[in-house]
Amino acid sequence: MKLAFIVDPLDSIKINKDSSYAMMSEANMRGHQIYVFEQHDMALLDNQVICYARVLQLKATLSDNKQWYVTGDIEKIPLNNFDAVMMRKDPPFDMEYVYSTYLLELAEKQGALVINSPKGVRDHNEKLAITKFPQLITPTLVTSQATLIREFIANHRDIILKPLDGMGGAGIFRVSESDHNLSVIIETITQHGARTVMAQRYIPEITLGDKRILVIDGEAVPYALARIPKRGETRGNLAAGGTGTTQDLSPRDREIVAFLGPELIKNGLMLVGLDVIGDYLTEINVTSPTGMQEIAKQTGFNVSAKMIDAIEKVVQKNKTAQLRM
């Protein structure tokens, strides 16, 4: 296959834990040709979505993160010339990201296979998407109004406040009625009522881990990566100092995946990271889900191989369909 990865600058990729690197390494091992380019390397030129990409070769011997790759010369390539295009640009999901999804959606109409579907990504804010499934979530409020947040705190006493565009646990507060800084926290997170935020009832099972469940083509990887908060911390995110440990999926985890799997497939979301605390779904991560390497190292389950298997399957299906036309 001829695979393209839209990534952040290569020198910023931490190869010991990055899921994009794991997928590129697996594809490379299978003999697939890998191209890389960044978000700003896309363009609409002469009514065709193209990119300025380089062939990527992975070095067999690694000395440090800056020496793991060799790239070829820049080539102008229509996106529909690739067998698949993996959108792996990390958030923030800003307007530049939105513009990229529009270009990628146009590339799809021109015959490109884009993973994940740009429309699916655009339609699934990683915080708000859970509200489509009220039976799976803890009591939740979405608002910019301080009075509604105060009423929610009065009802549930112990809550989490989070921005809708954050990642890695940034900007998350745990607050209660007795918090002396409650007013300033609400003012800060809502920017004095100008920004919409999410409030959720606190889930005490966070002490057992904020579980990342990877779902590939509607099917769960059999192990979750539980991010355990460090002492005195509410957030389990690895970026916030949490410790990642793998766990077998619980019956409730499997129930959540079985419920969501068909919906994810319908929306073209081949690779998704579900966040689950206790029995509750807390986020649906669709931009650049991580956790592959941590799960593989602790369990021996090759998550990236499962993902490349899924891509090979859909590419072969598309080629077969084209031959029949």
C-alpha cells in the first residue's frame, strides 16, 4: 500500500510512545510505502486536493528521537493517489484544523480514503460527543452560565469542570460547594460567561484509573490503558503525571464498546479512543488517539498491527469494488 500520514513535525514525535510512529513502523515492516506531510502542506490546486509530501524511511538502529527517520525529496501528490491517508495531527482542534477537514472531505469525494473520516471528526467534539449517548454518561451540564453551574454543584456537590477544547487534562478543575475559589474558577474557565464548558458529576472511581479503550473498526482492543492519577491529583492523564497500567476490559467496558461500535463505523471513525471512568463514558477521542505502545509493551498485544490489518482490509475491499465497476 501507499500510505500517507498527516503528522506534527517529525522531530517532535516521541518514538517510544507515539501511536503514529507505531503504525508507521508496522506498515514499514510489512513493506508498505510511507509518505508524511504536515497540515499546512495540503492545498486545493486546479480543483484537486494535493499535498507536498516526502517518502519516509525508518532507520533500523535508533540512537535518539532526531535520528529515527530519513525523508526523500518533496513531491506534489494528489491525495487520491494514496491507498489511505491517516489524519494524525494532534489538537488543538482550531479553525486551521477545521479547514483541513474541509480539504480532506473534498479529497474523499475525489476518491481518497481518509482515516478518520473528516466529517466524522468534525461532527464529534471529543468532549461533547458523549452527550449523544446519555445512557452511558454521568450527569452532565454544558453551559457558559455561572448560575447553571452553581445549581449543578448544589445538586451534585462534587463536580468536574472542563473546557470543550482541551487535551491532556489541561484546564480541568474539581470543585465543590465549599470551595473558597469557586467564583474565580467559574469566571476563569468560562471567561466571564463567554466560553461554553462542560460540568460532570465527579466519579470517585477515577482513583482506579481513567481507562483509555482503543476501538478499531468498531472492535475493542482487549486491554484498556488505565491512567492512574498521582497522589493529590484528580486527573489521570499521562500528560498530567498519571501512571499508565493495562487492565482487561470489564463487562461494562465491553457493553459500552458494543453499543458505540456500530455508530463509530457508520460515521467513518476507524480509530477511536474511548475514555471510561468506572461505569461511565467520559470522552470519545477521534483526532489522534494514543495508547498503542503502552498497551503493546505491557501485554504483548500488537495494537498497531490490528490497525494496519483494518486498513489493509478496507483498501482491498475498495480495490475489489473498483474492479467490479
